[in-house]
Amino acid sequence: MIQMPVQTTPTAKETGRPVLLDVRNLQKYFPIRTGVFQHVTGSVKAVDNISFAIYEGETLGLVGESGCGKTTAGRCVLRGIEPTGGEILYRKPTGETVDLAQLDKKALAPLRRDLQMIFQDPYSSLNPRWTLLDIVGEPLLVNHIASGKEIEDRVADLLKRVGLRPEYMRRYPHAFSGGERQRVGIARALATRPRLVVADEPVSALDVSVRAQTLNLLQDLQSEFQLTYLFISHDLSVVEHICDRVAVMYLGKIVEMAETEALYTNPLHPYTEALMSAAPKTDPDIKPNRIVLEGEVPNPANPPSGCYFHPRCRYAVERCKLEAPVFEEVKPGHFTACHRARELTLRGIPSAD
Amino acid sequence: MRNISLPFPFRKKGPGKAAGFEEKADEQVYVASQWQLMWWKFRKHRMAMVGGVIVILLYIMAAFVEIIAPYNPETQDARYAYRPPTKIHFVDRAGRFYITPFFYGTHSERDLETLSLRFSEDYQKIYPLRFFVRGDEYRLWGLIPMDIHLFGSPDPEARFFLMGADKQGRDMFSRIVYGSRISMSVGLLGVVLSFLLGIIIGGVSGYYGGTVDTIIQRVIEFLRSIPTIPLWMSLSAALPANWPPVRMYFGITIILSLIGWTGLARVVRGRFLALREEDFVMAAKISGSSESRIIFRHMVPSFFSHIIAALTLSVPEMILSETSLSFLGLGLRYPAISWGVLLQDAQNIRAVASAPWLMLPGAAVVLAVLALNFLGDGLRDAADPYGR
Amino acid sequence: MEEQTLTTTPTQEQSGGPKLLVEIENLKTYFKLDEGLVKAVDGVTFDIYRGETLGIVGESGCGKSITARSILQIIDPPGKIVEGSIRYHRAKGTQEQVIDIAQIKPNSPLMRSIRGEEMAMIFQEPMTSLSPVYTIGNQIIEAIQLHRKMTKQEARNEAIDLLRKVGIANPEQRVDEYPHQLSGGMRQRAMIAMALSCHPRLLLADEPTTALDVTTQSQILELMLELKREMGMAIVMITHDLGVVAEMAQRVVVMYLGRAVEVADVRSLFHDPKHPYTQGLMQSVPKIGRKTRERLQPIKGMVPNPYNRPKGCLFHPRCPQCIPGKCDLLEPPTVNLPGGRAVSCWLYEGSGQS
């Protein structure tokens, strides 16, 4: 794992941009309670010691299947739910770095405007009893950015930017389709001009033709507002399209992280290889040479010993059962946690061009 | 995922309406608040509407008992003991139709074997019924002295008994009307108290979860598992018997609500627990909303309609509880008048066999409870107009 | 896969070209709701051949699920088949019998013998076909005994065999478990086992893998292809995922708002889509493996409200090639193109035989 001193702000070698968010050893454990008196017998390690950095202006993808912890990680990073451990180092516009995980509610409040979230389900992420004006205006109100008439003006402007008519602000969410509601959610996330937006499966619940519109919108807004995205998704084609770098999660851990092209064409972790081969290719000429994984995703309350992936891994050896691999930089900019990373040659996605 | 943007069942137009009209109707729906949507959905539930109308009428009656009842409840006349209900006619014996309803005088004779009075109509005396007649004096709400009654006979000698008379010759209809004031309002007061207790305790339980929630839930379960009648009996016996009716009334109300809050608390807790997981609550938190703002501006409006439905459904419980308590002699007592107190007179099987109209207060209870239940059902179905 | 290299229609066991299994012609299934008439399926025509994998692709509201349910006559009221025919070529020994399913009553003994024994369906959510109060073994045994003459013990052995065939480990143990004891992927397999228990000739799969993780989806798709090869049955794969279609289907029907807009073999559909909607879909979907990060080309506008369907061609308000005066007034004819293709679009008028 890269050891980075806390006080200085490391820069990305290629882009020259500073790190906006540096997550170290993030943990979120959910206690398991049993019995009449609900005492704690164990814990589900939803997020189990993950570390990653997001550079300013980039889109970092966080992929994985259900139960891998990506949504939990996204919510922890914004302190939507409380992490059990770890550091979330955020670089403020002044250049100063603070650990979000350590701040109390009062100290966290002024930073909320910089960190926002777009949710997956357009039906449950908007309060059905509030008008669009209330919904999109709330962040402005609670962060004391505007009040009264000014909120209306700003909300009108935001709605226009996401492609909705400003007069719609008097309407309630039930007047809109899924795609339109998602735009409202995006408008809300951008109301305070945040610096980091965590997008949690923003297009998964949308129709195929609406997805393209929404993805284009997200990209346009990124350049217009100079946003940094943490893009959580299970859809590999969408992630490949929109992300600069990608981190793959399995059972609460990050198993691989690299630039998009490198990850997709030359994965270093067997799980990534399986994911790539399983993802349906939209070209009937590509013969699906599937690597079919054995077994099922293990119970997160009872993970396997050593490397979590070893029971399903075709390349597993004895060591994998006993010793958990270290997450390290195997090639420049390409991290993975696999004992055999340097010796295996894994198959990625052949480029369709 | 259905791509229909409007929730069922708000499209009111048929396939042939003009486009402009559709747009206006749409716009109405788009800007409809949750109360509006609830009302539209509620309107479709016919039984609930009927129930609602009946409930409103009952409460109007309860507010204006003194005017609506033809007689004061204590107006006695031994000559009319156990008189059967007076028949109201529109056509006289000669076949003539009268617009104004009328009734005949009462002719009584004593049966020499049973020694009870037997009544028949005295066709010589015809008494018309009129609206707004002067009759027994009373004080409206205990304050304003008046003597106007909604309907009655202008002739003070002419007595009529729409629902028969009791042992003392008191008009049952008037007594039932008077009884509605206490029976219907005990429900309300008790429910308001339960509401406050239920929301606070249920809210705390649901919002904080964890140990607090567990403890509160166990307490609730314990309370609910105590058999109600013995519990009422002991609590009621704890009230001094020499208390004046009004104080007794409040005492009973407080007793009922101390037990009744548990149902509501569970509903509130359930809703809180469900709401905590909603994305829009998380969104509000990440936007920077304070906890109190989230509770009062986001969560409470979300379950408010459910609370109203739950409250409406708990009123009949209160009414039935008070009726049962008073019927058993544990609740209100003479001279207070409630339907339960009136039903005490119906405890005597022999009296009831010869004067079945003594049970009519029970019919009033049934009517009120049914109407409230239908109303509550309709509210509950409409409570979540978003159909999720 | 060898079967994917076809350009026309799939080969069959017998020579002499493909054999028809189901012919759907001008199928119309309407729902009469309080709010109005929903024309869920509005004049759909296509064929299903024996042993092929046919994909039906479309977005929500296009009617693909309802089409499949119409074939099995399991549409919930107030939906009804109001017009059209579903001619099922039933093989009885050496003879063939053609039954128009649209004319049979849904609950008639004839339909019930076809459904489950000769045609089966699996769904997106396995809990729609699996009852939570019976063990999966019980449910499979029930399905078997309904259609085949077997004793309970024989049926149980058959059920265990089926579970093994669908890749459930320890089938002797699993057969006595309840659905909630299985994971999502296993439930899906159990549902497939139940659907296949009577060796149907047609399997309708309605978004069977949409709710599954991509690795589990891969396993299930692989399983379905294997079983298809072994049993020689036809699969109708209903999905909105173009990637699944590309990997599984041999021919594809593209549906939009209740109508079939294009029918083609899978390679032609992806490399040379004819209908503007199909073209729009192809351009708007991020394709994995494409290295260029250019903007996606979305289809402009939104799927219209089903109560407010456009006149003429249903797609015209969103079509970049709309011919004013024609597309917005008249319904386009279905044009048959060479290679077994068909398009419903005014652009191709006169290009083939109508």
C-alpha cells in the first residue's frame, strides 16, 4: 500500500493534478445481533480496509457486484453513514487537508456543500411530497447560500442546465418520468457547486435510451462545473465509457485499481478477468469466451480465509488460502491485491475497433 | 418500470377529450400536493364517503344536542313508562295526505294481568310536527339559555317518542341524542392524548433504534398483553366513586388513552424505521440538513396521512371501550348520559323483552363505529397516494 | 459458437430448411383500464422456428413481456387478446397439428396441457414462479406429475436430476430446501429446472438475468445455451440489454410501443440496422471494448405516454429521418427484405415485398 504522509498533498504524476480525496484504510462494519437481547456476535465487513485516491477533475469508477460494498463505501466517504474506521482526507479549496472521518457535526457542516451525491433510484431519492423547488432548493437553504426569491432564480437556472423547464419547479415528482426525476436529482446535487460528486449507479434504473442522455449530461456538467466524480456502478460498459480510472471491489476489498484502458485490456486480478469475460459484448461477432466462475459470492459475514477470492479463483495456490494478499502497485499506476499478479497473464477485453 | 408518469388513478379524461382540456387536467395533477392527491383517491371509495358524511352528521349532532333533541333527557312522565315508539304519519285514517307529518295522541290502559301499561293510538287527537318549536328549556353548552328545538310538537301536552320511552317515561331518542355528546367526544379526547404519547414514544423508538427501540417495544408488548377488561376494572376502581360526572369523564378518557397509545406508537415507529432508509432522507442529510429538519420537514409529512388514518381507526375503539365500561358500571354513571350508560337499562332481560327499543343506544354505537371504520378505511387506503 | 454464424434462419435437425414452431400474426393485446385503453401489443407479426434462439428487444412499455404472456395466455385481466393469431405447430408423433392459441380459452384443458408441458416461461424475479411455502422439490415434482405419468418417487428422482443438470450442487439436499434458503442465482436455476421439467419445445425467458450480477448472469446464460443444445428447444429471450442479445440470439425482433419495428438475424441487426429506432439504440449504448470515448448519440425525446400514442408511425416524433406528411399520418407498412429481414418504416417502401 502506498504510504503517503498526511500533511503534504501528493500530485498525480501524469495529470499534475492534486489529490482531492485520499481515502485510507476505510472500514465499515455492521454488527450482527442475535438473541433476545440482541447482543453482538460478529460483524459484516461491508467495507474492509480500502484505500484509494481521487484526483481533482477525474472520474474514478468503483465497480463490483452486489454485496461488494461499493454503495456503502460511497456513502461513508460523504459521511452519509458513519465509517467504523479509517481516514478520509479531503483537500479544501484553501489547500488545507482535513480528515472528514474525524470531524464532528459542526465542523463537517460547512464542508457539506463541497460533497454531494446522486442516487440510483429516481423514485425514492426525491421526497414525493415536496415540489421541485423545495427539493432542489433545500441544499441552498440549509447551507445558507441563498434565501427567498434568490433560491427560485437559482433553482430555475439549475433546472435549465439539466434540461428541464424552469416552470416545472412548481410541480411534484409524480409529474415526471424516471429520466426526468434523475435530472432533478442531478440538479439538486449541483445546487451548491460541489467539488466532489458521488454518483451511485445514476443510470442503472433508467431506460436504455434515456441512459445515453443522462450520461452525456453528466459529462457536460463535469466540464462546465469542474466536477470530480466517484462513479459507482456494476455496469462495465458504462464505466468504461465515462471513467478515467477504475477500482474493482470484491467482498469489501479493492482487488484492483488502474486506468480504465489498462484495467480493461490487461487486468491483473483474476476476478477482474472474470468480470471482463462475463460482461456481455454488444458485438455478435465476438465469441463469448466466458470464464465461468464456480460457486457463489460468499457470505460477507463469513468470508473465506486468506484471499477472499481464492475459492472461486482458477489460479489459486496454497498460499492464497492462508495469506491475504497485499494491495500494491504492481505496474506504474496499476494496483492489485494478488499473490500471483506478477506471474499471471490474464485476458482482458479485446478492443472492438 | 412502467413509463406512465402519473400515479393511478388520476387520469380522469376519456379517450375522446380535446387536447387542451387534457393539458389543463394534467397540470392540475402535476402541481397537486399530497393532500389533493389523497382527496382524489379518497373520493373514489364510496363507502368511505358515506361513512364520512355520517360521521360529520354525528358530530354536528353531538355539538348541538340540546337543539336537536325534542325533549330534555330528564323530562319524565310516568304515564308513558315503556311507551313504544310513536308512529309518525303522513296520511290520516281517511286517506288524506298531509305535507306536515303528524302523530296521534296516546291512549293507555293498564293490563290487569301483567299490570303493565298498554298503549294505543288515540285517533281523536292529532298533533302535527313542526320545525323550530319551543319546548323544554335548556342551556346550550351549559351557557346560553334557549328553548328552541329543531323539531317537535308545538302543543306541550302532546308528547311523542320517536324511539320509545324508558321506565321513567323519558324519551329515548332525546337521551340517545344527548348520549352522543359524551360517547363521540370521549373518542376524540382519548385519541388526541394517545396521539401525543404515541408519536413521541413511537418516534423516539423508530428514530433512534437500537437499545432504546428494543426496550420501548418490550414495554409496549407487555402493556398490550394485559387483558383489557380486568385492567379497566382496576384502573376504574382506582377512581373515587364520588367524583362528579365531568371529572369522571376526564378520568375515563385518560385511562383509555394510557392504554390506547401503544397501537399508534407501533404505527409511528414502523413508519420511522421505513423512512430512515429512504434515499431522500439520506439526500437531505448529505445536503446538510439538520436532524430536526429531517424529522419535521421530511419524515413527519411522509407519515402524517398514515397517522390520520390510524387515529380515525382508533376512535371507534375508544367509543366501544367507553360504552363497555359504562355498560358494566365501571365507567360513567348516572346522571352522566352516554350510550353505555343508557345501555345499563338494557341489562334487564325482562324489560328488554317487552321494550326492545331500550337497546337502540346499541344501534347508535354500531352506526357510529361502522361509519368511523369505513371512513378510516378510506383514509388509510388514500393515505399513500403515491402507490408505492 | 457455430449457431451464431447464420445469416438467415437457423438450421434444424432435419434438412429442408427451418421448421416453424409458432407463427404470430397481427397480435393485439389491449388493456382496458379506468384511465383509458392501453394498446400494450398492437399488431405484432413474427415467427419462431424450432430450436432457434429468438431475441425480443425493446425498452419499457414496448410490449415485449405482454407478447410472451400472450403466447402462453397468462395475461392478467383487464388484458385481453383482441385480435390476431398465434399459430402453434404442435408435433404429435409424426403428424403436425396447428392450433391457434389466440382462439383457445386461457384455462381450457388444451391450453393447460400446452402450457407447462410444451411451452414454459421463466421470469426476471424467480419468486414470481416459486412459492415460498413449498420446497423447490415439491414444486418441481408437482410440475412433473401434472404433465407426465410418474410416481412420486420417480418424479423426485427426476427433480434431483434436473437440479443437477442446472448446476445446483448437492441436489439431493437442495431438493428439500425452501426458496429463501437459496441465493438469487440458485433460485433462478431452480426456476429454470421447474420450467424444463417437462421438456418443453419453447422456453420464454422474460429478462431472466436482469436482476443478477454479471458473473451470475454469465453462468445462467451459459446454462441456458447448454440446455438448449441438449434438449433442442427454442428460446425466446426477452431483454433490454443489447449485449445479452448479441451473445444469445440468432434472430432478433425489435419492439417499440407495442409494435415490431424490425426483425433480422443478429449480425445484420448489429452491423446494418435498418429502422431508425434500431440505429438510434445501437448508437446510444456504450459498447464495451470500444476505446473511443466519444459522446453517445441518444435518441432525442422520450418514450411517449401509452395513453397518448403518436399518430402514424409511433416513432416519428423522435425519428431523425421522419418524412413529414407521411410518417406523422400513416402507419408504415411492414416491408420484407432479403435474408428473412423485415422493417416497418416508410423509408423502405418499395424495397421489398410488402
